[in-house]
Amino acid sequence: MSGAMEAMFRQWMQDHLPLLHHIARSFAAPADQPDPLQELMLAVWRALPAFRGDSQPATFLYRVAHNRALTWQAGQRGRRLRDGEAAAEAMRRSTLSADPQEVRMLDQLYAAIRQLPALDRSILILALDGVTYREIGQMHDMSENNVGVRLTRAKARLTGIISQIEAEEEGK
């Protein structure tokens, strides 16, 4: 790959790495998140020569990353959890925040997001990242109105899932 492509990739990672983190976190359990993140970055690297500039870099990057995350997730079905997941989780929690309540709430949110259908998960993550309905619609070949309707329904489902998670935790 040319030096210009490598420079573009580095700039994209600098500008959009948080988006890739959000995608990885919405598709994988905490202990598994480094794997899809690495896969997403590799997919972007491989797809970079195909970027023609017809869209915003973030739109291109998101489509590539989202499609790769879907492929990664499909390959993970039925797979057993890794050994040492508890240790990895404890380590991640200690680096995220000193406030255990904040960590618990964030874990609940992402656990709930992972239960949504892939398209709803994608729309929700993009909206949380401040992407406009128009841009989300372009990424998913949907109208702005359809994005708004799907987002409203996804938020309602997410609220229900979080309520269920909280009720289960209170019952323990």
C-alpha cells in the first residue's frame, strides 16, 4: 500500500477509532472486544484502496466496520467463552472508571445493546455517536423518516431490556 494510503489510514484511525470501539463493544462481550476491534481495523485497512471519495470517510469506515462486525459475530455463535474472562473483566473495569456504579450502568447498557437486532444496534450506536439521521440513512439505504422510526423503536426495546436486566439483578 502506498505511503499516502498509510497516512490516510493513520488519520482515519486517529479521527474514528472511538467509532470502531463503539462497534466492537456493541457486538462483543467485554472479554472479547479486542478481537473484533482488531478485525475492524484490519477490514478498514484492506478496504481503503476501494475508497473513491464518493462519501464521507466516516460513512465508508462505518459500513466496512459494521459489515465486518456482523461477519465476526456470525463466526462467534456457539463458541465457548474464553478462559480467564473474569480476570479480563476485572482488569477492564479497573481501567474504565473508579466509580463502580458508572461501570455497572455502562455494562448494562452495552449488554442491552448487544441484544438488539444488528440493524437497530447499528442505528443506535451511530445516533449515540452524533451521526445525523440523513447520514445514517445513507449508510443503511433508508430514508431519514425510517431511521427515526427504527431509532425510536430501538430505544423503547433498549429501555425494556435494561429494565429486565435491572429486575434480574435485584432478584439475585
